[in-house]
Amino acid sequence: MAWTRFQVRLLGLTPAAEGQYVAEFRLQGPAPDASPGQFVQLSLPGVFWPRPFSLLDWEVRDGAAHFRILFAVVGEGTRALRSMSAGDLVEGHGPLGLGYPAIEGPTWMIAGGYGVAPLLFALRASAPGAQQSARIFYGAARADLLWRSPELDRFAATLTTMDGSAGRRGTVLDAVRAELDAGGARPVLYACGPMGLLEAVHHLAVERGLRAMVSIETPMPCGMGVCRGCAVPLAAAEATDEKRYVMACEDGPVMDSARVDWEQERACRI
Amino acid sequence: MPDLAPLSISLGPFRLRTPVLLASGCCGYGPELAGCLPMEEIGGFVTKTVTLRPRPGNPPPRVRETAGGMLNSIGLENVGLERFLSEKLPQIRRLPPFRVVSLGGYQASDYAEQAGRLDGQDGFEALELNLSCPNVAQGGLDLGTDPARVREAVRAVRERTGKFLIAKLTPNTQDVVALGRAAEEGGADAVSAINTLVGTGVDWHTRTAMPSPGSGGLSGPAIRPVALAMVWKLSRALQVPVIGIGGIMDARDVLEFVLAGASAVQVGTALFLDPSGARVRAAALRGEMDILRVGSCESLRGNLEKRSTHAPPREALR
Ligand SMILES: Cc1cc2nc3c(=O)[nH]c(=O)nc-3n(C[C@H](O)[C@H](O)[C@H](O)COP(=O)(O)OP(=O)(O)OC[C@H]3O[C@@H](n4cnc5c(N)ncnc54)[C@H](O)[C@@H]3O)c2cc1C
Ligand SMILES: Cc1cc2nc3c(=O)[nH]c(=O)nc-3n(C[C@H](O)[C@H](O)[C@H](O)COP(=O)(O)O)c2cc1C
Ligand code: FES
């Protein structure tokens, strides 16, 4: 089973970093499967559209799917989510979208802010051998904005902050660049974070002749390809007069960064 | 599934399982939602508007959330008539009726040409003419706001098709009844109303007007009272049946439109909140009818009354 309309029970909210929380849910009813990079739509009180959230994990225990998300409080919907209590019910649907491909060979993961969630899921879900060949870089502006998940140690994450208050000083991309310069690695890049970071990852990938898989973020009314609202401009190589856009929700959210016309995307960004 | 008989309703020569159809542009071409919304539990669906040639649609941002609804300027993104015929129609053919193909165009001949190509095809029961494409209007002139051009477009299609013909009306007008009459005169078998209302949002980060063309179509519960008023007016003024559209979120909303005279309704934006359509499917409708003591949809139709404008004489109160 791939998709389901569901009701989930909030099992708990845990503070993760300044303004960020981990929410754990149990899905009532039949449990579908989900993979890293996929997302769920949650209907939150006080806002009209459901809100998309990437899965931090997904596990079927005692016949019920359990999942967690890492979220930042940025507006009305996420404020409402933060104010909920264990036991509260939330409606939604999913899992949705195309996730990250299974790791094969050297893979470097680049996370900005809550973008670390699906990348940790991807790392955890991959075979031990694949985990050996993967690295994760995780950056934020300040130490208090980094979520110190115990898994970061397990995967020997490289942390960065702009002010040097934790890990290396600078952007997460500075760290990736330095590591690429240091050795002869030719990894595939997996990225999730603000659109500006994804664009920078794309340029780095082009510059170094690497492949980058990025998770696109845009408002998503339906999340399943029927409203055509989450259009992303296609790069010239793929665009035609008849097809100039792909849908972030059904052709993504994870897609090869080379498919996107980043200049146009930046002009359209909100 | 509950007993569907009390839910069924007549639309022209057709008997719909329930009054609920899925609105154009909100359910793909139909098959996309069939996996999560059992089509036997609703009355049918209307496809995304198809144009003669494919359209890539508008640049992002195409959508904007608003109080009680949303603005969209999708720009009629669609695969075009050729690919509709070769790829979409075979899938639509496998779904249960009532299946409606929505057609869009810039001039009467665009609609007529498409209707002609579709007339010999089976696998659908009706055509709906999307006469108002506010976000793709060329030169600012929207065909659907001019009764003469509406009459002309409907008539041109009527001459080319034997299919049940629905004219979808725009609310962006002084006089929706004039548009409805024009459609009727042109030979429409039914009218549907309403399409979206023109609106603009503001993005404060960039100080730009939203969505991308600077305005878009408003939909969702925010427009329901406007839609109800127009449907009520149209159903009293026209001979042909009226299909009510606008902000329908649940079974009670469906019944409100039927009470206001609608022979069927369409549900659009609500599908983005719940693509399974649970709140408008047969079971929900049946449940609401029990609560409201409505015997059948058919018997409810058109019974909305105006409140008496005269207060009872004082004597009567004593
Ligand atoms: C596939 C996908 C996965 C996501 N995963 C996560 C996640 O794991 N954790 C998380 O915290 N958030 C995630 N998001 C973003 C999350 O959906 C938004 O932060 C949320 O919708 C904000 O809702 P709100 O009502 O709190 O804020 P709103 O009031 O809706 O918005 C607050 C501000 O953010 C902007 N904004 C809102 N939504 C988006 C968006 N989707 N893209 C760009 N700008 C936006 C608004 O313009 C506004 O400036 C994801 C988004 C997508 C598309
Ligand atoms: C994203 C979106 C796309 C739409 N596309 C079409 C379309 O292609 N053709 C059409 O006739 N109406 C289109 N509509 C209008 C709807 O069919 C409907 O008339 C309108 O949204 C009001 O109903 P609602 O409030 O239930 O959504 C669209 C509406 C939305 C929200
Ligand atoms: S969110 Fe509706 S098509 Fe992507």
C-alpha cells in the first residue's frame, strides 16, 4: 500500500533546537510503506492548506506505522503544531512524492536546518556498507539552531555554524568544498534545506562535475499532482514549448538538481 | 456503501448516483484520484480543462493561501487535445459515469473544433465549456464575461456535438443571469457556476502581487456565499438545470446548493485538503440527510425560500 488518508495521534513533542521540535505520531489504521525523502501532508488548526513535512523516520510497530518529523516554527500552522499535546489527533495523508535513491557508492549529504531530517532517514535506512561510504554535513547559523541528535555522532557528522559557536565556522557548503579539495573523493551529493542552499549545491555540483539530488521546497496545496500548483521551472536541456515545469510533489520533492532552471526558480521564489 | 437511492438525482436525461461531481482542475483528468477516492461513491467528475494545443502553464508562484481559500493561476496547464485523446481518454473510459470533459479556448472556433473531434468518441457523457479563463485571458478580454460571445461559443459547439453540453459561467460579471440566458439560447443543456473570482494577494518578503501574473482565481469556502447567491438566481431564471460550484467542503454544503436549486454540484478546492473526498462521499451525504431529515436529494431541490419581508401584524402576536 502506497498512499493513505489517515488520522495520526501525536505521541509527543520534544524540543530539538531553538524554535525546532521533533513530533512523533502513530498512524491509526492500516500502515503503508514509506521511504526517505518522502513527505506527509498534515492538516493543522488555523490554516487552510495541509502542510508538507519530510519524514525523519517511518517504522511499523505492533501493526501501526509510527513516524517522526523535525519541524521549525515559522508561521501559523507550525505554531499550532507546537501547541498540541500528546494524544491529540491530526488528519492528513501520505506518504507522498519521490524520495532519495538508495545509496550506492560515496554519498555526501548536505543539510541546512530542518533539512537534516530526511537525510538522517536516508542514512539510517541504507545498508551498513553504504553507510560506510556516506558522510553528512549539517549547518546552521548558530549552535542553538543545530539539532544535536545522537545519530549525528554515530554517523560522524561534520557540523558547521556561521559564527563558529559549534563545529567549523562558515557555511555547510564551505565545509563540503574544503573536504572535496582535501581528497580525491567524487561523491554524489544529497541535499535538503533552504532553496538558496540547494541552488548553491547545484552550482558546486556543476563546478566539480558531480551529481546532486536535492529536495525541493515550495507551497504544496494537494501534494499529489492534481492541483498543478507546485511548479518548478525545468532547465533548458529538458524544457520544451509544451512542458516547461515539473511538479515538486510528484516529480520530486527529491530530484536531480540539473533538472531545475535555477535562475528562473530564484526569480519565482517566495 | 449506504443505499444510494435517496442520493440519486436527475441531471437532464441522466441519473447521477449522487449530486457530487469533482470540479475541473482539482482532480487531474479523473483517473489520478480514482486510487484514493472510490468513484462509485460520488456522481462523477470533470476533467482538467483541455485546449487544442498543449499549454505549459504559468510560472510560479501559481498558488497562494488566503483566509478561507486560495488563489490560483495555474494558467490552464494541460496536455492538449491530441494527447488527451491518446493517453487520458482510454483511462477515463474505464471509470464509471458521469464523466465530463472540460474544454477551453480563446474563441468560439477553438471550442467547436475540439467538440467536433470528441463527438464521435465514447467513454464520457458530457462536455463542459470553461468559458472563463481569467488567468489566461489574452488582451485582458475574457470571452466568458460577454453574453454575445458566450452565446456564440455555445452555439458553435452545439452545432458540432450531440453530447450533453454544460456551459461553465464566470462570477466576474455584473449579471450572471444574462450569461446563463445567453448559454441557454446558444443551446446549452445545463450551466455550471461558479468559476473562480478574480483576486490578488501580497507577498511581503518581496512586495510582489500574488500569484505570479499579479492576480489569480479565488476558490474555497470564502466564495461559497457568492456561489450560492448566483446558483439560486440562475436556477429560478433558467429552464436548464444548474450545477452549483464554489467552496463546497462537506455534505451540508452539498445539500445547501441542492436546496438553492442545483441539480448537481462540483467540489474543487476541498479535494486538496482531503483527496479521498470523505466529507462529500455517499456515506457522509447520507449521514447528513438523516440529521437534517432530508428524504431525498431530488425532493430537496429548489426549495430554498426567501424570508417573508412582512412582520406579522401586532394583533397576531398578542
Ligand atoms: C516536501 C516538503 C517537505 C518539508 N519538510 C519540512 C520539515 O521536515 N520540517 C519543517 O519544519 N518544514 C518542512 N517543510 C516546510 C513546511 O511545510 C513549512 O514550513 C510550513 O508549511 C509552514 O507552515 P506555517 O503555517 O507554519 O507557516 P506559513 O504561515 O505558511 O509560512 C511562514 C513563512 O514561510 C513561507 N513558507 C511557507 N511554506 C513554505 C514552503 N513550503 N516553502 C517555502 N516557503 C514557505 C511563507 O511564505 C511565510 O513566509 C517542508 C516543505 C515541503 C514542500
Ligand atoms: C487549482 C485550481 C485549478 C482549476 N482549474 C480549472 C480548470 O482547468 N478549468 C475550470 O473550468 N475550472 C478550474 N478551476 C475552478 C474550479 O473548477 C471551481 O470552479 C472553483 O475552484 C470553485 O470551486 P471550489 O471553491 O470548490 O474550488 C480550478 C480551481 C483551482 C483551485
Ligand atoms: S501540490 Fe498540487 S500538484 Fe503539487
